[in-house]
Amino acid sequence: MTIFTYWWVILLVLSLVLYKFVLRVFFGMVIVPEDKIGLITKKFVLFGADRSLPDGRIIATKGEAGFQAQALAPGLYWGKWIWQYSIDMTPFTIIPEGKIGLVLSKDGKEIPTGRILARKVDCDNFQDARMFLDNGGQKGRQTAFITSGSYRINTYLFEVVIIDQVKIFENMVGIVTALDGEPIPLGQIAGKYVDAHNNFQDFDSFLENGGNRGLQPQVILAGSYYINTWAIQIEQTPMTDVPIGHVGVVISYIGEDGQDVTGDTFKHGNIVSKGQRGVWMEPLGPGKYALNKYTTKLELVPTTNLVLNWANARSESHDLDKNLSTITVRSKDGFPFNLDVSQIIHVPANEAPKVIARFGSMTNLVSQVLEPTIGNYFRNSAQDSDVISFLSTRKERQESAKVHIKAVLDEYNVNAVDTLIGDITPPESLMKTLTDRKIAEEEQKTYQTQKMAQEQRQGVEKETAIADMQKEIVRAAQSVEIAQRTADATVKKAEGDATSLKLNVNAEAEATKMRAQAEAEATKARAGAQAEATKLNATAEAERISKTGLAEAEKIMAIGKSTAESYQLQVSAMGGDNFTRYKITEELAKGNVKIIPDVLINGNNGSEGGISGLLGMKLMEMMDADAEKKKKE
């Protein structure tokens, strides 16, 4: 017996093992598990006119070849021949709790120009692809989405993106921007109010009611929302808080232009009713408000008494006076000094919109009205007075300032409660003078008080001592009398001793005086004798010198007279010229001077020419010698 004898057994075993394959091949059986769906791809069409998909389509709805819109739900199917159909098993699309699924369609009609999202169609939450395409579903991102759960989604047609729910936290506000819709009307910065869209969770209803793309006036409060983030963007910001003691003046940037409710007398802004564009007439009281910070602005206005300080070292917690500083003024007498001022104001709640309409903010009210008004008032006031008078009339000036500033602020819908003058800092030099003067006055009063106190104390002590020492006074009086008598006796004795001593001293003084006079006369006599002798010696010496000089003078005179008479006789005998030549020759002989020169100079006058030339030459040499000697000296 061969193996082929039991071929049927082998076939039966193989059929049992490969029954699914056998049934799939011979009978077209497909089993879709309970947690999956079967996506069908038709390879070809045997009969019929619709063998290929229309242009632009990728999903077949009428039996064309290609990806089929109809998917197989879990179960058993026949006739899906392996050679004609390809079946892909894909799991269900599961959206977890707290998530949503955004759907992107790969086939369908084209989205109209100007739109970015495909509109919602009836398709059983995208589980019926044929219904989606037959009902005019559009390709691209869908406005509709699916919430948490399990879905049989044909992934050949749809792609699902899972995102978180939108959560707006406590004390926060969701500011909405729509990415699709009609354009915002001209002249507006946000779209119009649209109802019946359930906080933008039904975006199709938003579009059907004419919602605009862009910034929305509505906001979303705290909570969890099914928001299609392809259609809506949300920015979370804190809620607007109006604290106690304040009101909030709303400035709206959107809405219709309203009628000014202030009348013709108020020309500083447009105050309108709530919901219109402009400053709302009704301010918001203390509390929290869900305001859109891009479409409205809230200006806080304090309704309690507000203190503003013009002082360098002090500022209030509201910081409205942070830019205010001590006021510097100049007095009538030219002294600059500093002045601290505090101003208390109150803005009534019903007047707050007018203040904001006029100035825009409380900061502008301080900088544009209060600062120049108060500063200029005190500068003008200081110029009408000197420093001392300003200091002494502080109270009156404070009252005057209060009245003046109140009248000014009433025009700006602000109540001036009080004006207070703080520290006044005069010039240091002037302050020192005033301080010194005051100290001197106080010291004088102190001295007078101390003097009176001392006098009273002395009187009390004196009376107390007299009362306490009455017995001692009597005893002391007796002792005084005894002492007086003893003193008188002592004085008498002292007077006698003094008289005796005085006589002795006078005698001694007289003797000393006489001895001194005798010594002085003896000294005077010796000095006179010495002086007389010196005088006689000097006189004798002078007479000797005088006589000696006279004798010498007479001798010289006699010699000179004799010589002159001799010269006179020689001149008479020889003649004047010959005598002169003789004396010159004699002098030359005494000096060993050569008479005949090495070079003879002839004159023009015959015999006298040679001598004259010789003499001239000699005189020249003598003169040169004398000049050289003087030069050396």
C-alpha cells in the first residue's frame, strides 16, 4: 500500500488545517474580528460600464475598482474572492475620555474659495463613508469632530487626529479667534455677536448664523469644551477684577456708534450706553468680570478718598503720586525753599465715566490737572511773601489753597476734600538765624526761671536754717561779742608793734639813703677828675698835631715858593720855549731815554724839525707805555 492510497486523508487534514485559506479561495469567505473592520480594495471589475473612478476621486462608492467606501463590520462574509478583493483588517478608532477626534477627509467635493474648513454632512459620525460622499461631503479638514468612544472609521477616506479637550481654568477667560467665517465688517476690529453655537462647540451653527472670522466679542468662561482647534483658537487671560473702593469704567472698541448721553454741556468725550462703542455711562462696581481685553478696556477709578503727596520721601500704595516731588518755590525776598503738600480728592462713582472720558486715566488727571494746578498755586503764593511771613501764616495759606483748588477741581468733576501743607524747608542759612534767635529767647526765659527758683530756694533754706538754729544764733551772738573784745585787744597790741617796727624801718631807710648819697657823690667826683684829665690830654694832642701840620705846610709852601721863584728866574734867563725844552731833556736824561732815535724824522721847519720829530716820537712811546700799563692794571 502506497502513500497515494490515503490521499483523501491527507487532503482532509490539510483542509482542516488550512480551512480558512480553502474557504477564502474557493468560496470567498472573509471573517472580520469583533474589534476590527475590513477595508476593501477592489482589484478589477469583470462586467459593467463603471470600471474606473471618476477624475479626482480616490474612493469608490458604486463598485468601481479601487478603495471601497463600504467597509466590512465584524462578522462573516462570502464572495470576497481573493483574486478580486484585498481585505485589510484595521482596528476601531478609539477616542479616549477627555479627548476629541478631528477628522481630515481625503476625498469629496472641493471646499469653496475663501473657506478653510469643510462643512458638516450627515454621515453617522464619519462611520458611513458612502453617505459622506453621497451627501456632498468635502475633502480637507472638517468642521465636525468626534467625541470620546469607539468608531468604525474607514481610514482609506478619513484621517483622525486626537487632541485634548479645551479647558478654561478658574478665574480665567477664554478669548476666541475664529479661523473661518465671513469677513469682519468694515470699521470694526471684531466680529458680530452670534448666538446658538454652544460656546463655539458647534462651529457649523456659528457659520450658518453669519459668524465672522477673526476676533470674537464673546468669551468663554471656566470649564471643559469640545472645541475644534482647526476652527477656533483660544487665549486664556485672567478675569478683570474691580477691587472694593473702586469702580471700573469700560471703554468699548466695538459696537455701533451710540448717542452721547451727557448732553451738549460736556464736550470732552463720547459717553454712550452699555454695548455701544465709546465710554459706557454705567461703571462696573466691585467684583470680577469676564471682559475681552482686546475689545474693551477697563479703567479703575478709586471712589474712596485719595491722598496725593508732593514729597520726595513719601508715596502712596496706589502709585498715582510716584512722579510727584517736593515743590520748590521762591519767596518775595529771593530765597528758594522746599514745600511738601498733600492733596485729598474724591471721585464720585457716577462721575467716574466723565473723568475717564475727559482725561483717559487717573494718571492723566494727576499729571494734567493736579500737578500744575497745585504747583503753580504755591509758587505764585510764595512770590507774594517773604520766607518768615510764609512760615508764620501757614494756616491761612493752607485754607486759601483749599478754597482755590476746590474751585478748580469742581470743573473737572472731582471733589477736593482737603489741602494740607507738610514740611516747609527754608534756606539753611536763614533757618540757622531763626533757630539761633529762638534758642537765645528760650535760654533767656530759662535763665529767668532758674534765677527765680534759686532765689526762692535760698529764701526757704534761710528761713529753715534760722528756725533750726535759733539756739545757736544766741550762742553765736555771745561768742561774737567775746571775739570782738579779744580782737580789739589784739588790734591794740598789733598797732603798738606796728608803730615800733615803723620807726625802726624809717631809721634804717634814712641811713641807707645817706650812705647811697655819699657813695654817689664820691663816684661823681672820681668820674669828673677822670673826664677832666682825658679832656686835657685830648686838647694837648690836638694842639700838637695842629702845630706839626702848620709847620709842615709852611715848609712845603716855602719849598714850593722857592722852586717857583727859581723857575721864574730860569724862564727869564732862558726864555719860555728854551726852558721847556731844557726841562724835557732833563727828564729824559733821568729816565735813560735814547735821545737820537733809530729812525730820524725830519720836520718842515729846518733845525727845529728834527728835535720836534724826536720829541713827538718819544712822547708817543711814553703815551703807549702808559696806556699798556693801565691796561694791565
